[in-house]
Amino acid sequence: MSILRRLQPIGLPPAPPPATVPAETPPAPSAVPPDLPEAGPPRVAARPVPPPAPPVPRTAERPVRWDLVLQVIRKLAGDAEADVGHEGPAALLESVRRALDEVLAETGQVLSRHERDDLVRRCVHEISGYGPLQPLLDDDEVSEIMVNGPEQVWIERQGHLQRTPAAFRDQEHLLQTIQKIVSPLGRRIDESSPMVDARLPDGSRVNAVIPPLAVHGAALTIRKFSRNPLGIDDLVARGTLVPEMAMLLRASVAARLNVVVSGGTGSGKTTTLNVLSSFIGEDERVVTIEDAAELRLQQPHVVSLESRPANAEGRGRVSIRDLVINALRMRPDRIVVGEVRGGEALDMLQAMNTGHDGSLTTAHANSPRELLYRLETMVLMAGADLPSRAIREQIASAVDLIVQQSRLRDGSRRITHITEVVGMEGETVSLQDIFVFEQQGMEEHQRVKGRFRSTGVVPSFLPRLEAQGQRLPTDLFWSPGGSES
Ligand SMILES: Nc1ncnc2c1ncn2[C@@H]1O[C@H](COP(=O)(O)OP(=O)(O)OP(=O)(O)O)[C@@H](O)[C@H]1O
Ligand SMILES: [Mg+2]
């Protein structure tokens, strides 16, 4: 009954909101045939990214009968015998059907079979799910859901942002749905604390901001937790990188190089970090540190730590930095930090420089060079009173490899650079690209055309890889070829 209580409408809406349909979208077309490689190493074979799914039609659909949805919920809430909210899915469906039939009979209304099924589904989603978001949460092709006020629900599907016909009844309905997400976690969202991070029971990451901070109505963002995390073969198949790059990354992680994955928001940093982590040996003790546990390591010996925000009284915060410092006392073979954003960068660099090699992390930057500036700024945020040159030296000796990732205009994610941090040259940290993605314009279906290319530079850490038993084919680096993508 408690779920229903939370769903109790504040009042019936005066008129149905604008046209909406259940969020059903046509299946995406299958992938187009692979590209032909240009002259270059035959092993390089980037697969294409599927073309964009057609947009959801938003035309003349029937208005949602929220009035009926609310009457059904009220009827069920008032039914002393029904244990709605606690019964199984089949029993709930039956109760909702019965209640809807009663409401229709009482009010003398007739609905088509399609309308009736649609209403039953909406009622079930209201009672046992997250209302209009539920079909999107159930759709595995949807990777992100973004709600901008009650009438705008956007999704990312196969890398493409699109608006859906889904909508909430009104602002109150949207706020109730947000409350439903955050309250089981003991979090609260209201005018005095209008911003919250939370997670759905399946692990999906949720952020909500409500008025007055969100000016045009509550904003809700859900990064869905993929049921099947991508592996290295998936990244190659999606054209994120080519097999040569995968070989280098596998050998580098196995040989305990320190790697930073750099990229913009949503560029796939965490996904790539998870893939890199899969190259860590089974016999190593790994400590992972994140704000919200997203990594899914398959190794048997993993300790996952999660930071914690301050409670309502402003106490009890445990930061990523606290956890990094603590992790060093846990005898880790590897430390994997979901993302460095602040002072923890200093502790991470120090760890990398003091025997915790093979550490992996991500950071927000748009190029390998910018990543160096960002790291420098983050070290300053730690309050360390170090001269610039000393910080740069720390960075240069700690970080071995930068994997730069981008979300391109067509929604595809590419590793645009694999770059070695070579050392210091005067006051500057010197970098050399080993693999790059060269964009060559756009082609049909708004797909980005480009190719991955080795630069001809042989990484100076090659002897380190070999000393660790990681032999790479000698032609991996000097080939002038590339592959279309
Ligand atoms: N290589 C890839 N190809 C296609 N889609 C990808 C790829 N990597 C990640 N994605 C998708 O992109 C979305 C963002 O991925 P991810 O969480 O890894 O990005 P991020 O850079 O860590 O984001 P944030 O900046 O929010 O932490 C996810 O929905 C994921 O499924
Ligand atoms: Mg991330």
C-alpha cells in the first residue's frame, strides 16, 4: 500500500495534457556492411557504427487519459482487499484490469481495446515502476534518459539523442516520480536540498535537480546501467578502436603501465576503463574507487569502494581522496579510480610513483595535452604548495599512457589518441602519439568518416612490455596504413 500512498494524486488534472503516446520506438535498422580497408595493415578492420534509428513520430496521437489512470489508482488504493503494490505482476495486472473496467462502467465510457491496454500498462507502470519512464528503462537500446520538465523526455539510443513522446501528467507527477527514486535510498529532495544523486535498484545512475535551481521544471538524468557491459570485442566492433590499438592497450595494462582515460562527458571513459580493467591478471588484488559503483570487474580479488556525500546535517562525507589514501593501506596490487576530479589526483600520482604502478583512472579533458593541464590544476586543488615544474615532473613520471576518447558528431565513440607520456623536455611534459583517429568529413547517414592510423612512433616503453612478457608484433607501430571507419 505504501507505493500507492506515494502515488496519491494531489488533484485531478483539469484537462488531458498534450498528445503523447506510449514510448514505443521502432527497432533500429541493422548495421550496414563493413568498410573496405585502405592500404595498410590487413589486421586493421574497423566495423561501422549503425546508422541512426529513425526518430519517434510525434504526430496526432491520442491524449493520455490521466484522469482514468488516477481514478483506477484511487479505486485500488481504496480497495481494502487488494494488496496492491505488494502482489506479483500477474495479480497486479488483473487488479488493474478489474478496477479499470469498474471505472469505465461507473462513468459510462467505452474505450477501444488498444486504449484499454495502453491505460492498463500506464497504471501498472505508475504503481510498480517509474511511470512514463518505465518503458524506456525496460528498453535495452536506450542508454540514457533525460527529462527536462514534465513534457520533454529525451533519450540516447545507439549514440543518438532523440526526443520521445513520453511525458508526465504535470510537474507534480514528475516530482513524485523523482521522490519514488530517491526516498528508498534515504535521500530527500525538496526546496532546501534541490539536487540529488541516486541510483535505481538496477544500478543506473540518477541525478535530479528541481526548482528553484532548475528554472523550467525538474530535470532528471538517468545513465542506464547496461545489463551486458561492453567488452574489448564490442568496442572494436563499434569502431571505437581497431585491433592493433586493442593489442597495445591489453599489453600495456598487463605490463602494469599507468593509464589515464581522458574524454568529455559521456564519451565512454568509464566503459573503456572497465574494458582496460579486464586486462588485469586474475591473481592481482584490485581496489576500485568510485562515486557510484559503475565498474564491473570480473577478477576474483576485487574490493569496491564508493564515496559518500555528506548527510542532511552536512556530516559524514567520505571523498574519493579519502578512499584513495585509505586504499594505499589495503595492500592493493592495483588501484582503479573511476574518475579523478580534484585533490585525489595528487594522491593517485604519488601512488603511481611509489610502487602502485598499473593504476588506472579517467579524467575529463578534450585532448591529451589538455589532460596534463587538468591534472596540474587538480594537484593544486589538493592544496599542495608545489611549484609547477615539480607537479609536471610528478605527472610525467607517473602517467605512462593517455587514452583519449571522444563522442563524435554521429554519436559514435572513438579512441582518437593513444599517447605516450615520454618525460620532461625543459619545463614541458613531452607527449608522443602512437595511434590517432583522423576524421575525414561526413558520409551517408551522417556518419563520421575517418581512419585510425599508427603514427610510426615506437613507444619508448616497449622494453618494459617485453620485460613483462608482453611481446607485440614488430610491424604494429610503423605501418603507414590505416583503416577507413
Ligand atoms: N565505445 C562505445 N561505443 C558506443 N557506446 C558507448 C561506448 N562507450 C560508452 N558508450 C555508451 O555511452 C554512454 C556513456 O558511457 P560512459 O558512462 O562510459 O561515459 P563516461 O565518459 O564515463 O561518462 P561520464 O562523463 O558521464 O562519466 C553509455 O550509455 C554507454 O553505453
Ligand atoms: Mg564516467
